[in-house]
Amino acid sequence: MLSPTAKMLVNKRLLAILVLGFSSGLPIALTGATLQAWFTQADVALRTIGTLSLLGVPYTLKFLWAPLMDHYGFSRLGKRKSWIMLMQAGLVTALLLLSQMDPAMQAGSMGVVALAITFFSASQDISINAYTTDVLIPEERGLGAAYSVFAYRVALLVSGGLALIYADYFGWKRTYELMALLVLLSMLPTYMAPRTPEIAASANNLYQTTKQAILDMLQREKIVLLLLFIILYKLGDALALSLITNFLLHGLGFSLTEVGLAYKVVSFVAVVLGGFAGGLLLTRWNVYLALLIFGIAQAFSNLMFALLALVGKHFYLMVASVFVENFCSGLSTAALLAFMMSLCDHRYTASQFALFSAVASLGRVFLGPIAALMVEHLGWIQFYIWSFVICFPGIFLLTSLKGEVMYHAHATAD
């Protein structure tokens, strides 16, 4: 017999989130770093390779078509699962088509197919986020976020590093066929996953659904401050990590091998462990307490990089700094995702979660140029001290919104 804790960790809802997290993460590198490697080996012009970064546009604009996933759906599978499986079918088809193409002769056509893949992937993400929010009970949301982050990261390793190794031995055609097969295999557990409660959007057409989803969100008490909090909460963390590779390589003089082994591997382990720790604590703590404590921990973890900048090149201190910062980032990410889930109305989960996640990403989008200017004028030590300071406006705003945060957490639990 499984203990109550074990039953909580391996229930059907969370196992479904694990599979869906893998399916969500798999396409990312296949239109990013892995596709760039394929184009590079085919001696495609550097300018053409550079334009591949534009393939990420659907991920930033996905909130524009998210209302489709709230208004339409197939009753037999359920609204959320039907959209997920439809996008997975699109991904399988597009990946198989891409695998048959030659970048030396068909670079433009491959770009169009790759854009279709990112569209299917972004749309799948909308549906998976909505499914996660709808299927999990409030006490499971932190764990659900941890499971999703873990599976997502594993998928990035598979479609990134492992795909490159596989392509070196078996070629790009078979590599992309294998990736298509993995997406196809994920469709079976998706089909078997628990259905979400069906709550129809209270509108007769798509325009009304979109309008009501936005109006419902705007009617939240202190919604402007809640949105500002979502932007600010991880701003200091995002600032600290925005130039991390440059800091370790150029600022401190670590080698590519040292950064690759220590930073990439350690950060993966730390974020996953932090996410799981945060998820477990969220089964015992309320969302407000978790956001507060994890936010403070996240702020102080940034000072590890200030200490590293002060000490200089020191491998073990670098490993410790990377681990602590990413562990605390995993904690705060689990809490923030759980909070954003609590803000969603189940009639409009796809639309509202897509909007909240877009708002949360605003800081990361614009921080790069600002971070570079700060380093140029202040130096690395002051830069990381400021990344610590910038964490606190979000924390102070959180304390003033305690009532609203607690209300939404309890409202979804009832």
C-alpha cells in the first residue's frame, strides 16, 4: 500500500502533467539550437541562420489566439485534451515533413515548416497550461509546476544535446523522424489522461469569449497591482541571469568546458530540485507564504554572484553560486505558477493563463540591453547587488496584496 505522500506524488493528474511537460519542451530546440546546427552543417549562409531566431515569435504572441482554446473543443475528449492532441498531431506531421527536407536546397521552405512547428508548439503550450490549471486541485499546483518544469527540461536535453549526438551517428533525417515518433508516443498518455471538468464559456461566439475573458480578468480587485506584481516578482532573478554566460566566460575567465559542465548541468539539477522542494512545501504552505519566503530566498541568492565577482575566478564558488541561485529560482517559479493558476477563471483558463504568462515574461524580454548598460557603467559586483535590490519592490508589493492573494487561493480551493 502506498503512503498518503506517495499517493499524492504519483496520482494520475500529476503523472499526466509529467508527460505533457515533456511534450511541451520537446519542440523548442528542434526549431532553435538543433535546427541551427543542421543549417550550419549544411553550410547555409550565416544571415539565413540568424533569421531562425524569428521562429520564436509564436511563443510571444500565443495569447492572441488562446481564446480559440476556450471557445471551441471536442466533447468526446474534452476541450483541453482535444486541443492538445490536435496540436500534437500537427507537430508529428510537420516534424516528419521537415525531416525529409534539405537545408542546402530548401532553407526557405524549411523555415516555413519550422514556423508551423513553433505555432503548433505554442498552441500546445496554451492548452497544456489550461489543462494543468483545470485538472489540478489547489494543493497540487506547486507539485504540478515542479513536474512540468522537470519534464520540460528533460525534453530540452533530448531534443537539444542528445539529438545532436544522434544526428552525428545517424543523420538529421532520422533524428527528426525520431523526435516525431516521441511526440506521437506522447499522444497515447495524453488520450488516457484524466478529463478536466467541462465549464462552458458563457458566450455565443469567439469575439464574446475573448471579450469576456479579458473583462473577467480586469474585474479582479486590484488587478493592475496584481499584474504589476507578476512582472516584478522575478525581475531581479531574470536580471541576474540575463548575462550569466558572459559573466562566467568573459567577466571571470572560465573555460567553455567549465561553464558547460558546471553551469548547464548544475543549473538543471538545481532548478528541478528547487521546483520539487517548492511544490512539496506548497502542499503545506499557503501561496502567499510561499511567494514571500521564496521571493526573499531568491533575492539573497543573487548576492552569491556578487560574492563570486568580488572573489574572482573560483570554480567551486561558481558551482555553489549557480546551484543556490537556480535552486531558489526553482522555488519561486513553482510558487508564481501556482499563484497564476489561482487567478484563472476555469471558463477562460487558456486565455487568462496565456495573458498572465505573457505579462510575466515582459521583464525578461527587455532586460538584456539594460543589463549590458548596467555592467558597463557599474561593473559586475554592483550589477549583482542591484539585482538583489530589484527583487524587493515585488516583495513589498506582495505584502500589500496579501488579502487578494489569499482570497484567490481560497476561492479556487472552495
